[in-house]
Amino acid sequence: MRVHQLTLAALAVAASLSLTACGGDDVTGQSDPSSAPTASSSAGGSSSDGSSSGGPSSGSSGQGGAKNSAGKSSGGQGTAAGTGTNENGKIGKCRTDELEITAKESTIDGDPDGSVTVQLKNGGGRDCAISGYAGVDLKTNAGSLSAKRTGERATSTVLKNGQSTFFGINYPINKSGGSGVRITGLLVTPPDETKTVTLAWPGGATLPVTDSTGSPVKVGPVGNAGQGG
């Protein structure tokens, strides 16, 4: 009987140990969920990475800013590409490339001198301002001959798109009976510009030969539709 009681006692101890061991497993099992905060904290770290990744996100917004900036720059380029466009309410000057320049004979019968009228038509698609004297040179078989300014006061003119202004060129008519100086072309440079346009000369074919050192050809200011003085 004693042997049986000892055996039962031993079994009870073993069972108790077994239960304790299971209880330990349960504690360990509870420690796993306790690791969940760690994972959560790691998720918080990822959230902190996410804030870092929020950096890229704000970086992305930064990229959006760059795009906006590029858009502005491009808008700026648009403004610059329209070089000569009216800025700050001011009207830009007329550029050679915006002007359609033509010349025609305008001598009036009975006048002692011949005259050519030069037309400058605004084809630039915007209003532009023009004033002063155009540069005028005659190409001749004896070389280039620059026209002299008449000295008349120049006024400023605003040309709307499609509008024109004029100036006159005065030249002596060759009445000498000789061959004279043959004119082969007309060069016109609008006021305040450096680009020159070459036109056919519509006036008399020749100029009289002269010993004078000054130019016999005169040019009036832009806005003067007369004979140039």
C-alpha cells in the first residue's frame, strides 16, 4: 500500500511539474504579445521612416514645387520668347523683324529734287513705338552713299499691329546728260536698330556726279510722309 501511495505522490508531483511547465509556456506565450508593442514601436519607427518617407513625400511636394518653378520659368521664357512684348505697361520699340519695309517713287512733277517714300508697316502682332531717323544708304557703282539727316524734329509714334508710318528720302535728279552715278540698291535700318533691310531702289536710276564732299541725298525723320526736307 505504501508503494502505491508513493507512486501516486510521484505522479502528483510530476503532474504538478507538468502544469507548471505549461504555465511557463503560457507566460512565454504572453510575452509574444508583449513583443507586439515592440513591433508596434517598430511600426512607429517605420512611421518615423514614414516621416522620413514623408520627407520624400514632402520632397515630392518639393518636386511639385520644382515643376511649378519650372512652370514659372517656362512662363518667364514665354515672356522672354516674346522678346519685345509690352512689359510693365510699357510699349517696346519696333524691331526690324517686325516691320514690313517697302519703298516707292514719290517725286512730284515740277520739284527740283526727286523723292522716295519708305513705308514701315507693323506686322509684329503687338503695338510698338518708333521714333527718330532711320539709317539710309544707297548702293551705287561707286560704293555706298549715306543719306544725311534733314535735322527736322523727330516725334514718337505708336504703331498698332497692321499700321504704318513713313519717311522720305530726297535725292538730286541727274540732269547733266551724263551717265552719272548708278544706284543699285537701297539699305534701310530702322531707328535704334542694327539689322538692315535691302530694297530695290525705286527712284531715278542715277545721281549726278558732284565734286561736293557732303552727301546730296537727304533723309527725313520717321513720321514725316513728305519728301524728306
